[in-house]
Amino acid sequence: MILDLTTLLLLVSAATPILFAALGEAIVERAGVLNLGVEGLMIVGALAGFAAAHATGSTAAGFVTAAVAGAALAMIFAALTQMLLTNQVATGLALTLFGLGLTAMFGKPYEGIKAPAMPGGPLGVNWMIWLGLALVPLAWLFLNRTRSGLILRGVGENHDAAHALGYKVRAVRVAAIAAGGALAGLGGAYISIAIVLQWTEGMTAGAGWIALAIVVFAGWNPWGVLAGAWLFGGVTVLQLRLQAAGVAVPVQLLSMAPYLATIIVLVLISARQKYARGGGGAAPGSLGRTFHALR
């Protein structure tokens, strides 16, 4: 595959929904929360964004609605895990099933309808791609160069110590969960509005799980998230180009390629971390742990 401008644009576009979702999840996990409901957040964002864009004729309104819908659904997860202290893994899985079921029920009227056209941006690249790219350095600066970001990281590393220092652990985590939900919603809306251009049941097709894997691949670093998203985008474009070229490989195998590549990368990263010195890329210390201190 020749890396011409068209291929590069396809790669970046394919990577954008994963980039949004993975950046959001990286922030959530840096706060010590493991949300496995990213797939559910993305599919709800995909439907909410598409429905709003269709109703208003504005893709901007669609993306704003998707972010709000993703954040609202994430607040259900926040209420259950941070207030009622439910298990984060089980609650995240339930959130994904809830999102898939909810969109299957309410998405029927939107099937077969075309999405409004996305407005162009600088260099022929739509503005959502530019937003995703801009969020990478902004997320890195927030996590590493701002007081709020350092507090969030401190809560994720040791929530008991952060609480002892007077920081509101639950408030920090709820804010992170809301931000992660909004970004996942944007990622889902990008699929329905800018890539597929219509609503289809289950259209995220595992993108949320890929985003979760990329966060680990990235070592919880926004720049690593960008690299992982582009890797996924590159494999996706490659399998599409091979299909279009009529390569004598079963289409099912080509469709599996992005997910297969993600699994291989995770295995390699896991092996690297096991034998690397210094424990680089280790998960936040309080990731997935329930905070029991009184509010």
C-alpha cells in the first residue's frame, strides 16, 4: 500500500473515533477508574449524534449532542461505582450491554437515512479530525503540567493518600468519568456521521474494546494513545485496500486484521513490561479499586 495523501487521510479518519474514545478512557483510568463500558458509550453517542444531526441538519449539533449523551450515560456508571460502590468491571460490562440494547430499540427509525454532509476544514481535513489531534497535546499538558491533572493522577495512584491530603477523590473521579464519556460519545458520533454516514445497529463493531486495549498499549500516555490509534487506523485501511484490490484472502480474515493486530500488540507490550526494568508503563496504582472513605 503506497502511503499517498488519500491513504493518509483515510488512515487518520479511521483512527479518529478510536482516538477520542481512548483519550477519554486514558483520563478515566489515570483517575483510578476502570470503565469497560466504552463500547456502550460510543454506540449511544453514535445514535444520539446522528439523530441530532438529522433533526437539525447540523453536524456540529450532532457532535455536541453525542458528547452530552456520552457524559450522561457515563454518569450512571459514576453513580453506581462511586456512590453505590458497585464493582467497576461488572458495571462497565453492564453499561455496554445497556447501550447496545438502548440503541437497538431507539435506532430503528433512523435506519437507511443519510447523515448531513460534514463541513470541510483546513487542508481538506474535517474539523473533528483537527479537534482529535489537538486534544492529544492538550491532554498531555493537562495530566503533566497542571495542578488539576496532577491531582487526578495522584488520586489514581493512591486514593487513600490523596484523601488524607484533603482532595475530594469521588469528585475528581466523577469529573474524569464525565469527560471520558463525552469523548467516547464524540468518537461514536464520528463513526455514524463522518465514516459510515448513516445509522446502523451495532455499528461501533468493537471500537470501544479496541480503545480500551490501546490505552494499555499506550502506557496511559496521550501520545502513545495517538500512536496506537494510528496503528489501528493503518491496519483498518490496509485491510480495506486489500479487499478492494481483490487479494485472494478470505474477507473474514481481512476484517479480523485490526483486532488481531491489537491483540498481538498487547501481548508484545505485556511481555516488554514484564521484562523491562523500572516498571515503565505500569498501570495507575489504584486502578479499579473502590474508594471506601466517608465523603
